[in-house]
Amino acid sequence: MTEGDTPPGARFDLRPARDHGLTPAQRLRSQVREAGLGTLALNGAWRVLTRGYLAAAHRLAVAGRENLPAEPPFVLVANHASHLDALALSSVLRGECARRAFALAAGDHFFTTTGGAAFAAYAVGALPVWRRRTSRRDLETLRARLLEDRLVLILFPEGTRSRDGAMARFQPGLGALIAGTKAPVVPCWIEGAHAAWPATARMPRPRPLRLAIGAPLSFADVPNGRTGWESVTQAAEEAVRALAPSRERGEGPAT
């Protein structure tokens, strides 16, 4: 189509890539890193391997898959006791949702070396969050990317892996990311990950994993301020806890 053939009122919203101008080393550790064709191919191969591994070694069982939104943007949140958690959540995504998914990972753990950062960025599809120096600007960047780039973000609001398998209180960063947006939050509960690969173990063990996916939560009408952030965080935490077996909620033995 030539310029003269452009339909009246047609609009082209062209912009450079968010990571344009960054060096390869900077791009690895950047929250604005975009996925190219090579990255998508590598990440797709990683997802196939991950699904096979989770099925063979951990017999991953999924309940509530129908609660996943059909298209992005949305956020998956869950309890966090193991490195297997992000793998389990990303493994249930398909199509466009899988291709647009990024797991938020601790920069001070996964992005300290070039090799580790490259694997986290290009195979796993992780974006770094620097736990001791995450700024309001970092959260605003992630919020803009979630909405404008139509992403699926995988995050664990506890902030770190549980050392005993019990879920800790959620941190308010989730609220700052999502309050007042139309992107739903999908609560999930991962059972068995602590037994399979606790934070104290170097390698995973063949133990069963179960993933429960709850109904999406909407926070479009919640004000984007401190009170709203706390409201989002509390509601998401309660929704995740509600998916846990009764013994995890202190209600006695599971039936």
C-alpha cells in the first residue's frame, strides 16, 4: 500500500523498541527488555522442556485452568516456596499468553552473572526486580509495560521463597502495579513445591506438584494510592490463601 492509498483516518502507532540503544549487557538486566524472534524461539523450546519435566518428574496436576483469561494483559500471583513455582505457572500458559509472559525474578539472585542473567532473560523469560532497591519508577515501568505491551506478569508478592513452606504476608508492590487498571489478577496456589525443591536444597526431588487457579480479581475501581495498594494486596493474599488445602489455612487436616 502506497502513502496515497492509506485509508482516511488510518492510524499507525509506531515507536522504537523500549530497549533500543541499550548494550547487550544492559539489555540483559533491563525491565524494558523486549523479546525478539530468537528469544521467542528459545523461550518456546524452554517451555516445551519445562512441561515435559514437570509432567515426568512432578506429575503436575492443574485445577481451574478455565479461570485463565483468554488474552493478556493479566497478572498471575501465587505462594512462593521453590524455584519450581515460576516454572509451574508459566507451563500452563498457551499461545499469545505464553509468548507475552514474563516472570519477575530477584535481580540479586538470578542476574548477578552474565551467564545466569542470559539464561534467566532469554530462556526463562524473566525480568529483574532488585529487592533492596526497587523504586517507584521501576514499578511504574512495569505497570506501563503490563498495560501498553499487553503482557502476562508472573510474580510472587511475598518477595522471597518461604523457608518452611508457609505463606508469608504479601508486600504492597502488587497494589502499586495493578490498582486502578483493567488487568485482572489471577490467584494461584502451588502445593508440593517446598517438598520438591526447598530453598535449602541445591537440586529438585521427584515429588508431586498441584496447581490450583482461582477466579480472576478485578481492581479497576481501586484508587492508585497507598490505601488502594493495601486493598489490592490484602484481597489478592486472601484469594491465594483460600485456594490452599485446609491444613494450610489452619482449618485442620485436609479431607
